[in-house]
Amino acid sequence: MKYCNNCKQLVEPRKEFGWAPFILLAICTLGCGAIIYLIYHFALKEKTCPMCNSDNWGVAPTTTIPTTTIPTTTIPTFCPNCGAKINSEDGFCAQCGRKI
Ligand SMILES: [Zn+2]
Ligand SMILES: [Zn+2]
């Protein structure tokens, strides 16, 4: 998949063989042009967009998914000994000194 700058979306690139210029070149140049066209088509020609037929390829804009920052909520814990509200980070009760 490639990103088309014209269509502003990801499309499956395709390489379409142009029969009209191929035959025209073959007739006009008595075969030589047809070979040149074949080389051009398979070696040089860029794949085109199936929607707009252009080869205006670009880089798909990276959709940055906003990282939802989970707020770290400090759940108030209460001391089983005295019932005082204690900070879990402390590891002990400030009221009675009991270890949590
Ligand atoms: Zn396109
Ligand atoms: Zn306590």
C-alpha cells in the first residue's frame, strides 16, 4: 500500500500497461519503439494510483494516538489499628506508628 498525495489516502498501487502508446510506437518505429516502451514500462515507470491515475506518492501522515495518561490516584488507606487516614507511600501509620 502506498499513500497518494492526491487522494489523501492509502491505495494499492497498480501498473497499467498502456497498449495504445505501445502499438503506436511499434507501428511508428517499426518495432524499436515498442521495445523501448517495454523497457520504460517495466524498468522506469512508476506504479500509479488506481483512483486518480497519478504517481504522486507521498508519506502517509502518521496518526499519533494520544496516550491517555492514567492519573495516579492515591487511594486513601486507613490504619487498621487506629483508623487514621494514612499515606500508603509512608509504609506506616503516622498516628500510631503501625506498619502497613
Ligand atoms: Zn490517487
Ligand atoms: Zn494507626
